[in-house]
Amino acid sequence: MRSSRGFAIVVVLVGARVAAADGLDGERFAPSVGVEGTLAVEHPSVPDHKDWGIGLFFHFASDQIVVRDGDDVTQNVLERAVTAELVGSFGLFGKLELGFGLPFHFVYEGQGFAGGGAVLAPTDGVGDLRLVPKLALIQDLKPRRRLLLSIGLPLTLPTGDDEAVRGAGGFTAMPALMFGYHRTRGLGFGVTLGYKYRSQHPANLPYGDAFVFQPWISYVATSALTLRAEVLAEKQIDAAIEGADLPIEIVPGLDYRIRSVYLFVGGGIGLTDGVGSPSFRIIGGLRYRYFRDGGKGVVANRGANNRRAELITTGGRR
């Protein structure tokens, strides 16, 4: 986060009011967990029955939480982080996907903050566990394009430590609508819209419930290569203070398929001040996808009316 002057004033003057379970999660980036792998925005696609995927992502971020006085950085609360995250998901009945993500912060360093009884002290360790159920509403599959609409309810459980700046301090839930459109070759686009509920709102910090807006585009360049760009944005709506409450990060990258393994490379740049909006980010990872049919693009039955549509694999590729 490249925080506003308001956050600096709060930390200095009213830090004594920040108590136990009154920290926050400085890491906003979370790799998507779904079989239809993207970088961070969950895709509306749902896998076939008993298809599954598992992946491991690594990412480095710089200056996720700083204190500013005007344009001057006065304190690097969370200066650098190196994180590994295990993700995976499982498809049921061609309509439902159940996913998970569990981060571990190998490096989590910064000056932290201590004053008047308030302590924010970044330390390495596990973050909050994510559970991501998703239900398909529309799967309109054609040989040359796909139109997809799903609803999801990403949850986090407080397995991390909010005072170590790697946990929300309670559970979170984000009802979300996920839309996507793909050409088999060429352009795809979509968006996720949601409302993130946080059970804990730290006193005097720009960290509360939020409206979430995550548009994305993709371009299928070859049968193996897909280019991507995603935007991670959220507007805090009932944080204890105003300012630094609109973190926006752009995440460009690509993935390359080698049979059933997908390799991901990307980066991120924070465009605005806000908790978890970094100066820059570097992302790398891989994802294995299991198809019961071998992923050969076979024709599959979809829907109660037994309508036939071509099964198209990740990113609209056949």
C-alpha cells in the first residue's frame, strides 16, 4: 500500500486504540484456485465432473504497506514479501467447483509499527486459508466461442495472524458474480463483481468491507500460449477512516501449456494508494489440470436437454 497522509496521522495519533485482533492482511494478491487457471481473477468456467487441478505459485512484492506524509514515505510497515501458495479445485456434476488456496509467507519483512500499545509486526508464517465454491449459471459452449456466467462465494478463515499483517483477524466472505466470453482463438474478456464482508474492522485503519471490481482480458495467441491482463480493485466502504481506501493493481502476464501443465509468469504494479497495493510484484507458478477424457477436446454432453457442445480447454484453446 502506498498510503495517504490520513493513514500516517492515524498511526501517530491514535495508535493506542489498535488492540489485539485489530491488524490487517497486507497481501491482497491471491492466485486463482480454479481449474480454468488465470493469474488472480477467478474464471467463471466450471470443470467437468471429477476433473481437478492443483498448482503452486510464488510471488514477490515490494512496499505493500508504507506510511506517507504527503509524497514522502516515513515508514515501511511491510517492505517486502515472498510468498508461496498452494491452490487446487475439484469439479462436481459439471456445475460446481470447490477450490482452496493456502499461502505461506517465507519472507515478510518491514519496520512494522509500535506505539501507544499498538503493534503491527510483519513476520513470516501461514496466511488465511481460502475456500472458493463456484456454481455455473450459464455455460453456452460453441465450437468457436464460449459465454459463461457463474456465482461464487470465496471465503477466508483466520489461519493467519492479523498483527503480523498476514491475516484479516476474522473470517471474510465475498458473494461474487463472474462473467466471461472467449473466442477459441483470439480475444477473451470478463469481469468479477463482488462485495467483500470482513468480520473484523480494525480501528482507525482504511480496512473494512469493500466493493470488488476485477475486469480481465486474454488473448489466445497459439494453442499453447495465452496473454493476460487483470485488474484487482476494491473500494473500502465502511473503514474506520477515509483515505488510502481504493487499492488498484494491474496484473499482466501469460501462461504456456505443456500437455496438462500450465506455466504462469506475470507481474503487478500498484496504481493507487491502498492496503496491499505494491510498488511492484513478480509472479511465477505452475498448474496441473487433470481431465478424465485426457483433455483432447472431445465432444461432451452439457445440460439437461443433452445439448452437444465442444469441450474447449483453458483460455478458449482446443
